[in-house]
Amino acid sequence: MPTLLRSHSSIYASRLFSRRRLDLRAHVVAPHARDGRIIVQARTVDVSCTGAGLTLTRELPAGTEVMLCLRLPGTGALLSLRATITRRQGFRAGLRFLQTSAEQRLLLSELCND
């Protein structure tokens, strides 16, 4: 088993919802003191019904409320989700989705269970 998976095993074991490893282009819209907001390019690492792991092109602090935007594979539909950054290590970030609608939950469920 790769070392990376072993080092995170306790985190994955404690999750209520399993995450699906998924590599998708995404962007994160975040507040910015000088510019009002910034768009940060990202790639998903994994996705669940309640959150996602991302690799970002710019560091964003934990606690930041953001909008995650990604195109769904197959349909190309744009999914935009309010989220908060719950943890960060360098350019890796963990997001928790906030107030998802029934339609968003359905799309996430389909995405995670494909």
C-alpha cells in the first residue's frame, strides 16, 4: 500500500461518507481583500456528498468560505457549490459543502457512485 494512503488512513476511516477518487478540473472563487474576489484554478483529488479534496494553484487559508465550480463528466453540466475550507496543507485543501440543494445532493450522489 502506498505511504500516502497509510498516512491518511485514520482520516478516511472516520468519514461518514466515502470519497471517490476523481480528477476533474475545477475553479474556486474566493474572497480577496484587494480585488474583492479571486478565481483559483484547481483539480479535484476526491469528492463525496459532503465535501472534496483539492489541489489548488494558490494557497487559501482554512476557514475561508468559497464557491467550488466544476463540470460534471459525461453531461458537461456546471456544478457550483458553496463550501468552506476545513483544512489546508500547502496547496492541498479539504472542503466541506454548505447548504446543498436537493438537486446538488442528487448530482453529487450520482458523481460519487458512478
